[in-house]
Amino acid sequence: MESSKEKLIRLESPLVKEFEDYQLSDDLEYHEGLPNGDIKYLKQGLKSFQEDIGDYDGQWVEEDYKWRIKNGDCFFTILHKEYDKVIGWLWVGTNVHKTWDTNGCPVYNTPSTLPINKPIESSRIEMNSRQCYGYNIWIHREYYGKGTTHHLGFNHMRKKGFKYMLYDIELWNKRALQFGLKGLHDGGMGANIVDLLQK
């Protein structure tokens, strides 16, 4: 029997100039793309990501990374300089499709998970020309609240002309919900709830 789908809340954060003022801690660097364009950071990051959150049916892989880049999606990474490893990332796109894994969790722009010659429920995330969509947003749990933030990635999209970023958060993820809804001047993302999603 198919498991029930996780309930999601869709948030919308304004992309404001104040994001420029956010600073990472001194031992971290923010990168547009992979540090030095080196695929080793992707391989290491995917391994660390899996160790951090556990394996799941819809996990994206290196082939999905290549597909997403060709699709025009933007990829941002946080590098720990001393350990020379990726400890967080953010994907952003304007042509994003959502499906569901066998555990009922949402999967975004991950063609490697699609069954061959078998119909699958999929939906394109609706947005207007002023919006972009953030997905697979991750910061390793060891770095929560330690000067680690994706404000710089949000700011990059602001500079590209977007006014808002949409993103979905599963209801169980209370930490992410609190951070998203926290005011900009309190270090949060200043988001508004725009939808309570049933699928």
C-alpha cells in the first residue's frame, strides 16, 4: 500500500537588499556552483548529505546535478574552509517539477528516480515571472545556528531580478519552519505562508 504523502507548507520570502549584509562565519565560504567547479565537492557533499539525513528513495545523484544545470537551475554551496568540505547547498529554479518517492516525501527535478515506461504523478510548480523556487535546501546539522545561512544564495537571485523565492517545508521540519518565518531583522527569512499543500 502506498504511504501517505507528507504535508507541506509553501513559504514565500521577499528577496531584499538586506540579504547582502549577512555574513558567514570566518571558517565558511559561499560559492555559486561547486567550489572551483570541482566535481569532488559534489561527490563528498552527497555522501555527507546522506550520512546527515539518511538514505531515502528520492535522493538526487550526480546525474541529476548535470541534468539540473542543463535545465537552467542555479546551485549554491557552503564550503568549510578548514575541512575542505561542502556542508550545505541550495538549488533554485524556475522550471521545477515535483514528484513523490515511495515513502511519500517530495522529490524535485530528479529524473534518476523516475521509473522507465511507467506513468508517474508529477506537477510543475506554478510561479510568476517575479518568483523563483528553492529546493533541496540543506545545511549539515552540525552547523545549525553557527553562522551558517543561505541568505547569500537568496541575494544572488535578487540580483538576477527576482523579487520572491518560494519553497516548501514538510510539517515535521519545525526548525526550518521557524527559521523561514522568523523576521529578517531577527536573522530569519521573513517568509509568509502562501499555501498549505495537500500534495
